[in-house]
Amino acid sequence: MEEIVKFIDNIFVKYYEYVGGYLLLILLVPTGIYFAFKFRFLHVTKLGHALQVISGKYDKKEDTGDINHFRALTTALSATVGTGNIVGVALAIYYGGPGAIFWMWVTGFLGMVLKFVECTLSFKFRKVHEDGSISGGPMYYMEMGLKKKLGSFSKVMAVVFATATILCSLGTGNMAQSNSISDVLKTNYNIPVLITGAAVTFVVLLVIVGGIKRIAEVTSKLVPFMAFFYFVSAVTIILVFIDKVPGTFLLIFKSAFTGTAVVGGFIGSVFIITLRYGVARGLFSNEAGQGSAAIAHAAAKTEHPVREGLVASVGPLVDTLIICTLTALVIILTGAWDCGIEGVGMTVEGFSRGLSRIGLENFAGHVVAGGLLLFAFSTIISWSYYGTRGAEYLFGEKFVKPYRYIYGLFVFLGAIGEIEIVWHFVDMVITFMTIPNLIAIILLAPIVKQETEKYFDYMKRQQPNNY
């Protein structure tokens, strides 16, 4: 049995290393560049307007939808702000060197416009049920938006995406996260994995049985708290090492294009590996282009698809360009990046070295454990919603409730098991979401362009002095 598992795991690894990973490189970055120019960098020029929308300036209770703009964003953010921000950044640096962070930034910057496009489309083609609840996501704009262009193949794309969404929800959004929680609690506090698994499963089920409104209610409180908690700890360390910040940015930019030579415990990395790990971990961090966030944003209360697309564009800014950067700076500034430790241990080492400068080295484990616990838990509950939308699309509303309990079972299994194969499987399945989604949004770009022009014409009439 062990040999069979190793054989299957090897297939997953080889696929991603030699096929899937490079397909993402070929499609993701060029598509982001294409949209950035096509929409004249509106993810930057209209950032102020997006923040106004998030603040609730344009909220109307009578608008159709399940949740307001802020809760849609925090639900999507809670799914992306997870282990990728703590473990993923460390892995990117471990394999790709400091230069990988530059390519994470590129992925995050381009990810802002990718999320604008996919979430605008998701809202445009969302399905409103008789009871007023909402279903949306790439499977709907693939099926309905591409039907004239691709015929029955549009349905095939939608089914592939929905299936991959379910598999990702059970893997990257579930087992990988609960395993990280149980691992960090066992390592730091010697809590048995069975107890962690049972406790996390119980709390997750309490939240997700209530559906998107309960999930959004929890994440709208959890995301700001956990981001502030992690932000303060990381910024404290950065201020301690402030004299090294210019040199750190220079190292990141230089090694982004040259790779990184062997240093201390770092084994070295060539340019293509630096690029691939930066893009891969950037995608894992913010999920831009993957289409998952579009499922949450489809449930927002508004009558304007573009308005929700602009809200969604802020996600990668918070997730990758701010939170991931904080983690990276802590690791590189403190010298932990070349200590030879892989994964979360590198992040703990960075915080330990940094906080030791102010006499709080024993606090480092609590910072990373607390951040990982909050980040991973929020990811679990948000991905449960993505999985239910995939299940509902494929099997109907009657399968949603059973799926939630199946999801709870996988939370427990992830907490108590060894799941390296799950990470490799998820890397593969992410490509089955991302590649069809990128193809779909390229083909549907004219609709987004039309909606964008219509929305800003409307805003000019409403507020002529601001546009």
C-alpha cells in the first residue's frame, strides 16, 4: 500500500514540476499583464473608489444579495489569508531564495486585476434562487457566458472547474489547514492531534452549517483581528532591523533575476526556480486567477458587477503585497532565510531572532502559532462555502447539507494524518481550476470591458465632480 501511495504521489509531483507549474507560468503572468493594460491599471487608479465601496458608502439594504461588500471581501480574504502567508512564503524562500518574493509581488499586483475581472464576471452571471439566496462563480460564467462561443464544451469546462473546486476545498482549504493547526499546537503546546482534530471539527461545523451569512459574520470579525495581530508583531521586528531594510529589498530585486548562490544553510537557486516558486506560492497565497474568490463575491449585495469586481481587487493587495511581505521581511531581515530550516520552522526562527532583540524570544512561537491558528481556521470555514457551491452546481441543493458533514470529517482526517501527498495533489488540482478559469476570462473580456464602461459612465452621472 505504501508503495502505491508513493507511486501516486510521484505522479502528482511530476505533473506539477514538468507540466502544471509551467502552464501556470505561461498563462497567469501574461494574462495579468494583458488585463492590466486592457483596463488601464484601474486596480490602481480606482483603488480609492474600491475602498469607499468597502467602507459601505454605497451599501443599500434593498439590493439583491446575501452579504455586504465588506463581508464578501473578508470571506474571500479569510480563504486566502492562511498557511500560504506563513508557511508558503517560507517555502518560496527556502526553494527559490529571496528573489522569489519579487515574483510573489508581481503575482499579487497582477492578481488585483485578475480578481477584478473574474469577480465582475461572477457577479454578472450569478444565479438568484427563489428564496433570494445566491450561487455564483466561474462555473456559471463558463456555462452561460461561453455557451455561444464554445457550445457544449462550455458545460464541460464548468464541470471540470466545479469538480476541482470540491477537491481543492477538501484538500488545500481543509486538510492542509487542519493539519497545520494540529502540527503547530502539538509542537508548541504538546496538545494531542486527536483532541485538536475533534475540537476544530466541532467548531467548524458550528459555523459552516449556518451557510454564507454565518461564515461572513465570523470572518468579518476574525480577519481584521488576525491581520492586526500579525501586522503589529511583524512591524515591530522590521522596525528593530530598520537599518537593514534597504539592503534586504536590494537582495530581493537582485536575486529575482539572477537566482541566489549557496549561502549558509541555503542550497542555492537558479532564475527559473526562483520565478516558478515565486509565482506558485503567490498564487497559493492570493488565489488570483484560480476563480475561488469569485464564488464569495457573487453573493454581495449590489446591482453593479464592476463595483464588486473593484472590491475583490483589494484582496491580493492585503494578502500578498502586505501580509506576505511582512512575513518575508521578518525572515530575510533576521537572516533566518539561510538557516536551512524548511517551512513554518523558518518563520518561527525569523520571529524568534527578531523578538529576541527586545527580550521576547519566547513569544515568537506564540505569535506564529496564534497567526497560523487564526489564518488556517478562517481558511477552513471559507473554503467550505466554495465547496458547497461546487457541490450544489454538480449535484443540486439537496447535496449541500451532506457535503458540510463530509467536509467536517475531512477536517478531522487532516488534523490527525500525514498529508504530504495532499499538498502535492492540491498543487495539481489548483491547475484544473486556474487554467480553465484563465481561458474563460480571456474569452469573456469584452463583456467585462462593456460593464466597466457602463459602470463608470453611471458614476460620472451620479458624481460628476469625482469622475
